[in-house]
Amino acid sequence: MVLGDPSTAILIAIVVRVLAVTALLLGISLVAIVGVAQLRAVARRGIGRQIRRALPYFVFLGIVLGSMATLRSVGSELSWRVGYELSSLIYEIEGGTVVLAVQSLPIPRAGLLFPVVYVFGYVYLLSFPFLAYLLSTDLRPFRTLSLAYAFNYVVGVILYIAFIAYGPRNYYNLGAVEVLYNVWPESQLLTSMVNTNTNVFPSLHSSVSTTIAIMAVKTRDRYPLWTPIAVVLAALVCLSTMYLAIHWATDVVAGIVLAFLSVWFAERYYDQYVDLMERSRDRTLEVAGRIRNRIADYRAE
């Protein structure tokens, strides 16, 4: 990315637009789903305390995502050396059957709906549950989701390296329409920042969206209105990946399987995860305290 480059200005405009729409949706959702009463209760207790409790999990997630982003940036070259070419097999199994069938669905304004869902809906779906669970007195769903989310990305990136797979949009003889870039050409700048043509199996859009939907169902007593929204939106995200010819049905199914595995893993190892995060926080605070004391002693001399 080079400042002054026209593509950089376009990319920044796209990111700002996505963030603005997401912020608007989050604001509406906080009032409608979390509720004014709970927001007032959080304000009385102090949001700072909640953030401090959640900080180790944010740090953990940031380290995992940062590490996976770095690995992903070099993973394509590594994949060509050690990976197995999978897209030919998927093509033999599926052909264009599922993708073309999804593109033929009689959904009004589908050419506009699915690009919006794939970009804006996905970012909102990722963001809201973390914010909603953070505002809850019980942080168990927040912690579980953070571990499940991290597991998704670790396994997903490993599989991206292990398997070389191109999406349907790269098979020009298939007859699938490349909807996203036809409707919104500038979006290619955004997607190219986080993905490559061979990062197809599994669909992380599908796995992460399904993970959030599963968690929404499991926590339906906490936020009843969120459950149908999350389930419907996750289903639309999965469909959008095929409608836009980005993923095969095989990728989506693999993503859904990964989602269930991620939630199982997060619940199975929840206690160990929390114990590790709490001990890491205490150790960090202890070290920070020692450093402060040494600085204070040095200044006092």
C-alpha cells in the first residue's frame, strides 16, 4: 500500500464505508438486542472493569490472528511446495451443479443482496457477538467465542497451506458469474488484502459465521432476538460464498464442520483456557509491578 496511489485512496474509502455501516448496525443492535436496561446497568458498573476482565482474551486473539495473518502472507508460496492440489477433485465431484443452482435461486435483487451480505453482513456478524457478550455479566460466552474463533483461523490457515484449491470463479468454462467484482469492482482491493485465489478450502466465511450462529443458539436465553438474526445471516453468508462463485459447496460444508469442531474444542478446553489466560494476566501484572517499582527506586536515588 503506497500513500498517494489511487488504489490506496479507493481502499481507504471502502474500509471507511464498511466501518461506518458496521458502527451504525452495532449501535442499532445494542439498543434493540442488548437493551437499554442492560446498557444502563453496564454504565453504572463501569465498562472499564469489563474491559479489564476481557483484556487477556483480546490480547490472545490478537496474537493468534496476527500470527495467522503473517503465516497466511507466506503460506501461498509454502503451499505450492508442500500442498495437495484439491480443486481438480472438487471440480470432478461438484462440477457447476451447486454453484450454478445457487446463482439461479429466485431471490429478489440477489445480485445486490449477496455482495452486501458477504462484505457488510459478515463484518457485522463478526463484531456484534463480541460486543454483546462483553457487556454481559457472565463472560463465559465471550471467552468461549474467542477460543472458537481462534481455533477456526488456526485450523483454516493450516488447511489453506495443506491444500491448493481454486474457487469456481477461476473455472471460466463453468459458466458461473463472478458477481461480486462485476457489481462492485473496487471490492477486489479489499478482498485481496486478506485472501488469495487458492485460499478456498475450507470457507472461513462459512466456518466463522456458523460458529457465531451456534453460539447464538447456545446463548439464546441471554439475547433471544440475536439468535434468529445470527442464524439467518450466517446462512446467507454461506450462500453468498457460492452465489458469488468464491467457494464450492465442498468448501462451505468443510467450513460448517470446522465450526462445530471449533465450538466443541472451545467448550471442551474452556477451563484450561481460562486458567492459562488468568495466570498469564497475573504474571504480566506481577512483572509490570516489578518494573514500576524498579523505576520508582531508580528515580528515588
